[in-house]
Amino acid sequence: MILNTIDISQLLSLLAFNRDEPMLFTSGLFWVLFLIFLPLYALLKSKRKKMMLFVIAFSLYFFYKSSGLFFLLLVATSVFDWWVAQFIESSKNRTERRIALTVSLVFSLGILLFFKYSNFFMINFETLVGGNFQPLDLIMPVGISFYTFRTISYVVDVYKGKIQPVDDYLDHLFFLSFFPCLVAGPIVRSRDFIPQLQDNKPASREMIYGGLFLIMLGLLKKAVFADYIAQYNNIAFGNPAGYTGFELLMAVLGFTMQIYCDFSGYSDMAIGLGSIMGFDLGINFNYPYRSLNVTEFWHRWHISLSTWLRDYVYIPLGGNRKGKFRQHVNLMITMLLGGLWHGAAWTFVVWGAGHGIALCVHKICKPWLDGIASTRFTRFVSWLLTFSFVAILWIFFRADSFHAAGQVIRGIITDFEWAYLPVFLARRSTWCIMLAIIYGLHFVPRHVWDTMRNWFINAPWVVKLLIFIVLIQLVLQFASATVQPFLYSQF
Amino acid sequence: MNKPYWGLWALLLAALAFFAVLSIWQDGISVGPLDIKTASFARDMKALFQVDDAKADSLDLEQNDDNWRAPLDTTAKNILFIGDSMLEGLAPRLAKYCDKNGHSLVEVIWYSSSTLCWGESGRLTELINKYHPDYIFVCLGANELYVPDIKRARRPHVKKLLAEIGKIPYVWIGPPNWDKDTGINDLISQETPRGCFYLSAGDTFERSRDGAHPTRASAQQWMDRVIKWMDTGCAHPIRLDNPGEGISRASHIVIYQPPK
């Protein structure tokens, strides 16, 4: 007899932790679960406590799905730092307060360093002393860098008296585990988030559909643009020796936009989800490639990270309060740490150092630069220099090693021929069109996006549905569209 | 629930229903020249609802597990070797084995080709009709190591290619990975019966300047490893005694330009 039954083991394995398939906002499973989550959230929204318990449970499951039992680490961190903040607030003894802060920082950073940098330090130590270490088989909990930075900002702000500690532990756990920000930020501050949670205002129509608009924009950036152009970039960066200078330059331009679409697309989705749930998570990327200098770039790129580094590294180091020389040293330290935060490899350190040097040079030259008249031409030259510099540094960010980065740079300098342009355009026309569209969209004025957003919010429901369906279809079309890897055999 | 939430929920639900219904057409829908891709929803649901006869089929396979390998076929074969640029290194070495063992070899290199081009083109059927091979080697996959969602995107083409091969014994040599693939090896492994797929991904290669292709010498060693594996791991072993060092030339070589 033929019977169709739900295979429970299949269902459980679909819902269980899988290190190869973390739950991301681009996965179908997330959206199916969100469809179940949304009506329950809406029903519970006005009952603050119940809503919080429900969201915390969902967030912890979200974390479990991506990182397994490491979600308990987040719970432990939240308990510890909540208690430390309470202690700091209640203690009048300055030394005790300082010790509590230090213990909290050691605890949070210790966990982060262990999971993210153990192998990096071991390999470098091995290189220095010539040992024979085996790298540890560590699973890095997804998003650990982001929630660690959030919890540090909370404890430090309480220590500095900028905020009061939250009385209710659940408020803190809600803040730390809030699933839209869990995997890739933005690094929201407790002082911005907790008041919204405590007010628990209902989400307006503008927030809900504005959130959907942002999610759609994020999906377009991440799942259509970034993922498609990444294919060619991966191939070229994977075998730089096999590509001509022109092809490598295209890969660099491609990666420059891929990383923006990837990071900012995911941020858009997170901010959109937050907006749907009634939370304003701020802006994380503000058209960074429009910047006219590197300082401006860092005011527009990954804003929640750059302001975090400013407030919790640069300023505590002394900022610009201890003279020009110290200011430059502080900038370099901040950017080196910022580079290392992005990944445990020396290529990231070089990327951070490059930006640090550029920031120092800009600070030194600023009086002279301010004296130059702002014309279209000077603005264009400033933009071109800034963009080129940022793009070149992305090579170190993307390349697997210094050797590979060197091959890319050497290829572009020594093996560049415009003759490849027509062949490239003909063979990779979709890729080129897509890249051109992304660059074009990046320079669409903000007010145009705002108009589109408002139009979408006020559009009839059916129109919204149609737009949403068209977008998802685009994602499906490009999810299986491929770029040709090898134009010619170079055997 | 406030009204905008209800509206958003209905919108997401309607979109899910729309894509769920479309996903019944697993291979996509063609509207004129436009090929509309569908989601994997129906396939995922099907995986959750096990059909008992499917289980029975798999049980049959397990019961017949001992019979997966045919006895060594010592007759001279008419071999067709198809694939991408990797054949430049592999085929000359196979030709040497063929010379030694009395097989004839037709080599068909389609540069930059993938399972997609072969599956869509029907070229293999033409080649089979033309050369009447009784044994086939395939080396494909190197040009699709990074294809996203590959299992969904390429499964129909792999199936089509295997259907074109039909009952002719074959060996599919997997791509020589230089980086982690997005699932091409898994896909071929899932679609081919036991003993018909040689996984090259774990092998070590000395690379040519492009970083992707093995050097000539390394490609010859690769072919040697495949043939050694055929001794014990191949479902349809044929006589391939070691011819000693060196390479030879296939009796017929066909070259196709990269697909547009």
C-alpha cells in the first residue's frame, strides 16, 4: 500500500542546526518561518512581555539554526553583562567598577578572540617558533563579532554613565539576541534600541511597508546583483594568473560593487525586518562610493561599525585630544583593529592599515585640500582618487593571500590591454550590464529612492504584491544564472 | 492584528502560494523565448513526504548491492571521450591505454563546456549516432564549480546527458577542484549509479599557469588514477592494462568552440 507520510527525520533535519546552511534572510526557510512568526508577533505586539518572550525564543532558534548550541553562549554573555552592568551602577567604588568593566571586556573579547583568532594566532606563532601545531577545528558562532560589540557598547555606556542599566534582564536579552541584527548587524546601541522596546509603539503602515521596500531592495542587492557578479569575481580571484590585466581589473571593479551590495543588501534586509517589527535600526550604508575622500567614505560605509570603532576604540585611545601625532597613531590602531575585525588574516590587517594611512594623510592634507576651490572637475578628481584607492584596497580584502593579491595587481599593471574589452563585453554581456546597472543605481539621488519608497508604501496592495512577485522571480532567475568561467583554454 | 500587518502577511502568503504552485513545474516554464525558473518548494515538500514505493525501490537497490559491478569486459572497445578542456591532458594518456589494449578512442573537446551546454545541445546523441561507442568517458564540471544553486539549476541537464548515454557503460570523471565547489560533485554523484563516477576533488594536482588546469604530467597521473580506480571501483570495468609511460593520440579528435 502506498502511503504518503511526513518524514519526521527530514523535517527535523531541515529545522536543525546545519553548519553548512546557516539561516540567512535570503533563505527560503527563513521566509517560511517568518510567515508563521509575523501573525503571532502582530497578535502579541501590544502585550509587551509575551511579545518579548516570543521574539527572544524565535531569535534564539534563529541563532541555534546557524550556530547550534552556541546560542547558549549568547545567553551566558547576556546574563553576565546584564549582571555586570547592574553591579557597575550599584557600586560607588571606582576600583570595583573598573574591575567589573575589565572582567566584562575580558570575558566578551576573550570569547571572540578564542573563536575568531585562535587559529590565526597559533599559525603565526608556529611560523615564528617553527612548531607543529594543528589548527583547532572551531565552529565560529555566526554573528559573534556583532553581538560582542553590542554587549561591549552596553557595558561601557553604563560604566561611563551615558545610560542607565536595564532593570529587566529580558530587555537586555531581547536587545542582544534580536534576530534581524544577529548575523551581520547593524551594530545597534542599547541606548537607541532599549527606549524603543520600552515604548513598544505599534508599527505604523509606513514602517511596515517601508520595511518591506527595504527588504526588497536588500534582496535585489544581495541575491540578484552581489551573488551574480560574485561568480566571475570568484573565478578571477581564484586563479589570477590565468586572467589578463583587463579581466582582473573588471574583477576588481566587480568585487568593489559586490561587497557593497552584499554588506549593504544584508543590512537593508535587517533594517527592513526591524522596521516591520516597529524598530528603527538607523542607516548603515549611505552611498559610500559617492565619497570625495576617505574620511567621508568611512562616514558612509558600515556606519554602525565605524561609529562603534570611533566611540569605543579611537576616542578611548585619546582621539584627537592628545596632539596630532597621537591622533594619527590612534587612527592607525583603530583601523588596524577594524581590519582584523573583518577577518583573521594579515590581508585584512593590510586593508585596515591602508585605510588608516589614507585617513592620516587626509587629516594632514585637509587644510591644503580645503583651500582648493570646489568645482565639478576637482570634485570628479577627488571622487576618482577616492574610489580607485578604495577599490585597490579591496584586492587585499578579497584575495586569499598576499601572493594572490600581488598577482592581481601585477596583472593589471603589466598585462593590461584594451583589446580584451570587446571580447569581454561580448562574452560576459549580462555581467557587464548588471555591473553598469549597479554603478548607475548607486548614483541615483537619495530623494528619488525616498519618492519610490513613499510611492510603494501608498501603492495599492495588488501592485505591491506584483512588485514583490517580480522581485522574487528576478532572484530565482539569477540564482541559477551563470557566468562562463573560462573564456579560452589557456592550457 | 493591526491592518497593515494583516496586509503584509496576506501579501507574503499570496506570494508564497504563487511560487509554490509554479514550483510544480520543476524544470521551469518557457514563455516564448523566456525561460522562467521556478522555486524548489514542490521538490522540498516532496522530500518531506516520502512515498513508500520510493523506499521500496531503494530497498531493492540495497538488496542488489552485490551486483553493482559487472565482470571485467576484455573485449576491444570503441570508446568515446567527451568533455571540456580538461580532455587536453586526459585524453592523450587514455589514448596510450587504448593503443596498448586494442581499444579505439574518439576524443571530443568542447572548450568551456558544461553540463548545461551538453544537456541542452543534444550533441552527445549526435556523437553516439555517428561513432557508435560501446564505452563512454565524460569529464565535465570544471566550468561550473561556482554555479549558485547548482543542484536545482543543473540537475535536469545532468539527467538529460545521462539519458543520452542510456545503457552504454560509462565513467564520469569529476572536475579537478582547485577550490570548494558549490555542489557539482554532489550532483553528479547523486545522479550516477555506483561505480560510474570518479571523484577527482580529493586528488592533488600540479597546476598549470592558469591555476585551474593540471599540468600535462599531472593530467596523465590523473588519468592513471582513474584507471587504477576502475580496477576496483568501476561498475563496468574494461581491460586497461598499463601501457607504461607516455601518451598517444586518439584515432579521431573533434573540437568544438566555446559555447556562446
